[in-house]
Amino acid sequence: MSEEIPLDTPIRKLVALEYDRFKIRNFDLKLNESVSIIILLYPVNPDHAVECRTIVMDGADYEAWGTDDAYVINFIKNKLLE
């Protein structure tokens, strides 16, 4: 997936960085176990650096994924808000 995905609520960091969209860059799938998703977070202010994060989906979350890719997008958005 190479398109930028808008966040429902921008993320504000302690250093006053705010991110308003992300892109799924890559993932590492372990069948029947988990998926590690590498995302790029894009700042509202284009002068700030893009941040790279890895989010892991496993257990019940991984099982709930099924074939619904929208589930993955919502999972990422929820993890970013934690």
C-alpha cells in the first residue's frame, strides 16, 4: 500500500510535533501468528521529519483481521492514539 492515509485525530507529541497522516511502508507476516507493520507518520508541518514506527498485530487482533484490510487501517489508527 503506497498511499497516505489520513488520521481521524491528529497525533500531538510532547515536543509539539503533530502528525496528520500515515503510510504503510512494509510489513512482516508470520502466518497464523502476527504481522509487524512498518508505518511512516507525516507531520503537519513539512519542516519536521517523517517518523517511522513498527506496530505489531498479534493474538486476538490478528485473528480478527480475517480478509478485511480496513480492519488493519483502523487497528493502526487506534494503536497510534494509545
